[in-house]
Amino acid sequence: MKVPGTFYVNPPLQELVFSELQQFCRADARHGFLPALKQIANVAALPGIVGHSIGLPDVHSGYGFAIGNVAAFDMADPQAVVSPGGVGFDINCGVRLLRTNLSEEEVSPVKEALAQSLFDHIPVGVGSQGVIPTSSSNLQEALEMGMDWSVREGYAWAEDKEHCEEYGRMLSADPNAVSARAKKRGLPQLGTLGAGNHYAEIQVVEEIFDKQAAAKMGLEWEGQVCVLIHSGSRGLGHQVATDALVQMEKAMGRDEIVTNDRQLACARIHSAEGKAYLAGMGAAANYAWVNRSSMTFLTRQAFSKTFGTTADELDMAVVYDVSHNIAKVEEHLVDGRPRTLLVHRKGSTRAFPPHHPLIPVDYQFTGQPVLIGGTMGTCSYVLTGTDKGMADTWGSTCHGAGRAKSRAGSRRQLDYTEVLSALQAKGISIRVASPKLVMEESPESYKDVTQVVETCQQAGISNKCVKMRPIAVIKG
């Protein structure tokens, strides 16, 4: 290890992390991914890493890097690397929060109709195809322009991108770094939710912890209705990652790069392969922002039709849009000196503090909004970034609950009818394209999101602002 490995847990979460390691150490359980603790250590041994390899409270095993792993690499170090495993296959998987001026009392009588309208408007499920008309030339422009394309085409409001990480556009993106196969996969999927842990939820503000910060976000009273959209770059992003891994395995032999895990395939940041990946990753990130913008457009349509008025009259503004799987060039202090770093955030969220130049003017005094999605049927949170998080975790915090059971384990141990019945018993309307897949996303499959959020609060790397609960869930 070139730097220490650090992970943030409370006692119950620590037990889950060590349990994962213990299961791996049994002779009959050595298959699949390495446990998160070993992955954090392996990342700490990568060339060019600085500070420490960080595991956040929702950390669990993933491909190469653990999900919930943050690592920064010195751009000035010629040996420093970029690794697709540190971003993930669903590039710029992220969450967007829309507010409304509706109350729960106003929505309740039409909740089922509204849930059905959302389900009808937003294509969901494995292999789902979008309703946003997209040609090959449109896709090329969207990959380069990100949300600027959405605004130009009328699928986003001009002010939407002001409340989006990177203003909805990675300037490093190059559509020419995206393979023809990736584009073919992405072309029919623009404006689709997908499956797995992706969702659109109608939520209600349940508790406000920081009234001043919440007011800046337009979240002003308990019972206010919001919409949370969680999706990413679909098949296009997956193919960009797959293509890069093939090229990087070759580059590792040429450049004599050795890692502790084959899944940590990487390349020097400034090599041809490293530059190509970052350009392709940027284009995939732009695709994800256009995807969430397209679903925002469809969500606004669904609400407008249900309530017989315009989205503008319903105040359906974007509170913020955050990325969970991305690598970005950022300025940070290392040993008291400013350094340019390539920060890999996989299953983690950027959480910049008040007065940071890269967050919107509206949030300069509160810190960047951080959106933490819960599990299907459980609460979600809005947090804000802190100065301590900037110093300790490269301005990063958790991204959600984090898995406690494997997908296969959830399918073996749970019955989908029981999961659906439990949601209905809570008064939550649900629309799913593949009911038998809901076991994988049931609350029992995940850690307690409140424990995760409280651990981040106690560590000082983010602050609680608002707690929300779902009243309707749309899933693939």
C-alpha cells in the first residue's frame, strides 16, 4: 500500500463490512468480487494515489474498486493512473431532485393515477427504448454538449443546468472516443430509466433539519411533494467502460503496470489509453445528464396532464443533480499545498462546502446539495457539503444505503409478492416492469440509509438538511 486505507462506519455498519470479509475468507466462498476491505487496500496500492483510499459508510464490494470507494491521483505524477473500475460501468449514474408546490393532501386523491401516468411516460425495464426522437447526429451532439443539447432541443429549462453538477456538461467529452457499438446501444435508450436500482419516486418532505439551507433549495414545508429520479448512462456507458478495460489491459503490459487485482485494469492518466477513456467517460457522463433531463421533461408532462396545469405553475424546478460514478479533475489541498487531482468517485457523491467556486450561486452559503436515495420504500435524504469533508474525503460523502446482500442472495431469500405487499401496506403506490426483480431492491437487501447518513453527519463530512419518504415508486 502506498497510502493508508480509511473507512467510515458505526458499529452496525462495521459488522456488515467485516461480515463480508469473513464470508470471503471461507474456503467455499471465494468467488465473485473481493470484499470491500481488500478492495480499499488494493486501491491504496495503485500508482500515483495520494492521501488515502477512502471507504464511505455505504461501502460494499464492486468491480475493482468497492462501491463507496473514493481515491485521488496526482495529475502531475507521470506514474499516476486512471481506472474504469474506479468509476463503474454505469458512468454518471446519479440522482436528480425536482420540487413542486404541491402538498401531500393535494396529491393523495390522484396518487394512483399520477403513478400510472409516470409509468406510462417514462420507459422502464431492461432493454427499454426511449420516446425522445434521436438520430445518430443528435446523439453525437448530445454526447458532446450534455444538457446544453437538452436546453437547445426544448427538453430542459435553461435554469435546470445551473443546478447540476458540472452544469450538466463535461467539457472534456469527445464523442469520437465512444465506439460505434456503444453509440448503437445508447441510441434507442435516451430518456429511459432502465432496471436494477434505478427508479423514479414521488416523495414527500417528512422532516427539515436545516431550514435555512432547505429554503434555499425551495424545500419549505413538511408535506411538500418532490420527485427523485435515479438513472445513468444505460448501455452506452457500460460499453464505454468495457471497451476501455480491454485497451487498458494491453497498456498495462506495455507500461509494466502491476496491480493486486486484475479488475483494477488501468492506464497512465496521460497515456493515449488514459486520455481516450477520460474523453469517452466524459461523453457517457453527458449522455447520462441528457437522459435524466429527458426523464425530467417526461415527468413534468405527467404532472401537467394529471393536474391540468403547466410544470411552471407547479414550480417543478430542479433542486440539484448529482453524479455517483465519475472521475473528475479537481483542485484540492495535499499536505497544505494546492494540487490538481483526478478524483475517482464510485458509489459516492461530490459534496463541496459553502463558498466553493464550482457550486451554484444559490447554494454558496449553504454548501452543495447532496442527494441520498434510500432503498425501495424507505426514506431518502438531502445533505449539504462541509469544509471537513473537503479536507478529509476530497469533498465526498455517501451515495445511498449500500447493499447488505448480494442480488443472488436476495432472490433466494425473499419473495417478491411479500415485498410488494409490504410496500402497499405502507401506502406506497408501486409500478414495476419486472415484479420478480424487486427482491433485489427490497429494503432487506440494503443497509439502513439512516445509519449511513448519521455516520457521515457524525464524521462531519456532510450535514443533514431534509428527510423525505416515498409515496409512489416507479421501477424497471
